[in-house]
Amino acid sequence: MPTQIKIDLADVRRKFGLVAAQMRRPLLVAVAEWLRFIIRQSFDQQSTPEGIPWKTLSQPYGKFKQMATGKRARRVGPGGQPGGQVLIGGKKKLYRSGDLFHSLDRGILLGEDRVWASSMLPYAAAQNFGATISIPEIRPKKANGVLRWFGPDGPVFALYARAHRVTLPARAYLPTPAFAETQAAMVIDETLQDAINRAGAGQ
């Protein structure tokens, strides 16, 4: 006589539902940590989350940034005597004050069923997606005054600055939707498998 075992599928579904509810928060946290990691990696490696290198800084601004953030050192001259000064180091692209990086690092938010990264800085989107900015003519506020700013070769003085456009190339630090969805699915699978393995080991 065969032995029959009846499985209550409704009860199985209920238990799976309980497990899914218990795992919702850990899964969201795992995806959030992946998003935070991939953004940090983009700033560190100066590339998109997909691994495409960011465009180089313009030569004038690159030189100015190195002057503003690099360290001064001296070359070794003939006979071991101190030589001329040089600049070494300098902060990486998109990192000067650190405001953008830290705003994103703190801006990983969790919802009921989603995770997103945000920044309240007005230039955050322009740096990620690129933008063309129209700058109007600038004249001194005082009569007979002059404009003054620092360029790569030192201070610049001018009676006025003509209206012009500045184009910022895209330097994406946020993953594309397709890449994010693919990677998030892998993170979820790994997190679930780890939970199953720990449950099987009685942890």
C-alpha cells in the first residue's frame, strides 16, 4: 500500500510570505550598501559604475585644480642641491571640497520597495549627466571697478567678462537603470542564498 503525504500549499505560501516580509528590509539594506559602494568606487577610480573612464579635466582647470589642491615639493638639483618647486598630487576629478561625494554617501535612501541615491547640491545632476550652462555678461558692481579671479597662471583682471557658454561633460557616478537593475538582482540573489545557507547551518 503506497504512502501518501498531502502538502498544504496554502500553508507553504503563507510561510514563504512571512519569510519574504522578514527579508524585505535586509534585501533593501544589501542593495543600498551596493549602491553606496559603487558610487564610492566611481569617485575613487574616476570612472562610471560601468567602468568607463571619466573625461579628463580641461587643461586650464586641471592646472588650476592641481595648484589649489596639490602639494608643493622641490626637485633635487645638481649635486643634491634643492631645485625648483613642483606640484605633486592634487585631488581627483569631481572631488575638491568633498561636498558632492559626502552628499551622495549620506543620500542613500530606502523606501518600502526601492533604494535610491540623491543629492541636494544644485550642481550634482550637471556633473553626472553633463550640461551646457549659459553665463551672462558680468561687470563690476562698482563704477570704475575691475573683475578679479584666479586662473591657472595666477590672478586675472578684467573690465568685464563677455557672455559665454560652458559645457560640462558627463562624468556619471550613478549607475544606469539597466546596470543597476542587473546588479541589484545579483545582490538580492546572493543575500537570499546567504540567508538560506545560514538557516541550513542553524545559525
